[in-house]
Amino acid sequence: DMELLSLPPSSDPRIEDVGSFMEQLEEVASNRRNHNNLLEVALLRKVELTIHERFTMTPSCLVSWGVFHARNGRFDEAHRFGKLGVQLANEGGGGYHDARAILMYHMYIFHWRTPYHD
């Protein structure tokens, strides 16, 4: 986890374009019931983009990966990646992808491990 939190910034400007395309693909696949393979490909590609370098979508990439785990009943993994994404979002500049990561975490992951009264 510390390795993901200490990723160096990306030096390749194309990574943002690829990440943006994968995010759109993820949204299309998420809204269609029979496109789980497409969703997996988009999510894996986004995670692959962020394993070595940090870019603006890194927080939402990690939270999206957590959401995928939550949808498949792996709530410990979901919470782990969701918290990492939120931590990176809190350290970010407060842009769209930071806000998206925080919102997705609280909508799809947070409630699986935190009691309602908290």
C-alpha cells in the first residue's frame, strides 16, 4: 500500500488521454448488465496505468477497482483500495477526479465495513 501512496508523478502526457478513454469505457460497461468483461478490461487497464506512475485519475482508478471488488463480494479488498484512493484524493488538488474518488468510495464501499452510526 505504501508503494501506491508514494508513486512518482507521470511524465507521459498521453496517460491522461488513455485514462480518460478507459473511464468512459468503464461508465458504458457499468450501465449495461451483460458487459462485465468489458468492465473488467477497462478497470484493469486503468489500474495498470497507475501501478508505476501517479496521474490525475489515480485516486478514482483505485476506488473504481475497490467498487469492482465490492460488486463481487470481496469487501476487504474493496475497502483497502477505496481507502487508498480516498487518501490520495485528499492529498490531491481537489479536482474532478479527487471528488469523484471520494464520492464513489462513500456511495459504493464505505458502508460495507463501517457501522451506520459512525
